[in-house]
Amino acid sequence: EETHIPYTSEFYVAMACLLARKLHAIKQKTFKLIAVDCDNTLWTGVAADDGIDEIVFQEHNIKLQNYLVEQQAKGKIICLCSKNDEQTVIDVFNQRQAEMPLKLKHLSKYNKINWNPKSNNIKELVQELNLLPDSFRFIDDNPTEIFDVSQIPGVFCITMPQNPKDYDNNWAFDTDEHLIVTETDKNRTELYEQAEIKAALATKFNDPVEYLRSPELGQSITISKIDSVEDIKTIQRVSQLSVKTNQFNMFPKATANEVSEIITIIKSDKREVFIGKIRDNFSSEDITAVAIIGLGRNDLIIDSFFVSCRVFRRGMEYEMLKHIAQFSQARGLKNIKLRFKKSEKNNPVCSFLNILSQETSKDPVSRFLFNELKKYPGIQD
């Protein structure tokens, strides 16, 4: 009362803790997939040994299941990674479903329920989904399994707490409810399943260019410029892609392009934001590529250029560059310059730039698209 401090000490501690957690959630690397163990993680007990009717769903197990359901609704891929008999695990979900918040419908088709080393299963998921290991979270109760998977650089491993108090004190299970969640996030599992269908379709064509042009795929690419700062959903998606895209990112940065920064660029007379959308017979239209450019007296400078890994080898990066070349030509600019910074992860960009610098390529898709690209004056510069 004497110093007119409005809150108690306990409230200040709570506020500081809340702010620290929120700040960490904003700044931390976003993840795309959670691989989770079953026995003594989703439930307490060993289903194969104790019996399906004897396992127990304790409070910390239910908390984890609720967390996974919420993360799945926000677009995270949830898959089981368990040393177990697959039928036993499925029977638990079917026979005890009334007690479980997590249902089979929340799980992806990429479950790894077998007796292989879990590190091998995670590596297989990396290959199957074309994701980087730092997009993975792995939850297991066994320290030996945690150590095994932790040998894969980038995978974030969480030892499952065995009581509610320890669970509540583990920051790794914060729900991140304040972060931007786009429609693309919500449909991520479906998008990866669609990609698998398209990959199977591609095997029916001897010529990959013929596949990309086929009515069976029905692919179309649209490139446009963001003209309105009122299109907040599009701006949020651009911001999200800027930090989540690693493999085809021409000038990777440590932090995302904030929404406010993108709005400033859109308002500027000297900078523009281009977006690439792709759709086909299996998926609806979605923003999968972004280029941020600057306009000089004689030059157009591509400051940022990033493309989602889901559309690799489908021509998006070439179509984006063709559109920018047309835009540059209409403005009477003589040169197009690309800002490039090599990282450990953006080897696809290096391959793309190598293709641009030579007349021939062994890859027929790249060769075809390169020849298409040459039709626009100024692109050679």
C-alpha cells in the first residue's frame, strides 16, 4: 500500500513465467510431426504383457492425449512410433476408445509400429515425408529410446513424465494457442497423403514432363502480386512460409518476416511481394512459393525466394521466375539479380542456380523448364 504496487509478488512471478513461455513459443523452431510411443506413454502399462483390459489411463496419460489431439487440430502430423505388435495397439484404440481422447482418426497413416530401432523408423519418416529432422518431436518414456533417437541431429526428444505434476512442469507441452494457425496447417496430414497419391500417379508416366502436363494430374500454377494489406490470411501464410521453408530458401534468415514487415513491403513503391499458388485434381489451391523483390533504376533484385518442399520438381520455382522476368521486362529493367546465402539445408537452391547457369541438364523436367525460361528477355542477365 505504501509504494502503490498494484500486484502481489506471486502475480508478478506468474506474469513473468507466462511472458517467458509465450516469447519462447514465438521464437522457437516450429515443428511439423510428433512421433509418440504407446506403452507407459499414451497409457500406463504394457498392453502386450498386461493385457488390453489391464492397462491404465492415468491423469498424465490423458493430458498427453489431449495435447496430441489439440496439436493435430492445428496441423501437426501425429504418428505412433512403438516397439509393439501393430494389432495389439489397434485393439487398444478400438476396445478402450471410450476412455481415450486420442482416436485412430487423429493419427496419420505413417505409423511405425514394429520391432526396428526407433531411430531407423524416424529416419524412414524423414525420407517418406521429405521433412528435415528438426521438424520432428519424439516422445517416449524409455531413456534408452530417447538416447537412440537423440543421435539424429535436429530431432527434439521429450522424456514422457510419469506423473501429473512433472507433466505440468514440462514446458514442451505448452499448447502455443497464440501462434498463427493457417488453413494449410490444419490440412497438413491430408496434404502429405495427397502427395503420396500423386507420387504413385507419376510412376505411370515415362516422361516426367508429360506427367506434369497430364489431365490426370490437372496441375495449374498461378503467380500474382499482393496488392492489398487487407488480405491478412495471405500475409500470415507468407510470414509462416518464410520461417518454415528451409530446403528451397534462397536467402534463409534466423527469424520470420513478421506480418508488420510484409505489410510495410506491400505499401512500398520500391518493393513487391509475389506469391505462387498451385492446385491439381487432388488438392485445392494453396500458397507454396513467395518472392520478395526490390526495384532499382536498372535492376530487379530478388531479396527473398522460398518454395515449399511439397512442390519440388513441379515447376513452381521456374514459373515464379518467369513471372518476375515478365514483370521486370514490363518495367524496362535490364537485369535480374538474386540474393543468395548458402546454408546447410538449402542444397535444392544450389541445384536450381546451377541449372540456371548452364544450357543443359540431365534432368528432363529441369531442361524443359529452363528452355521455357529462356524465352523471356533479360532472364539470361
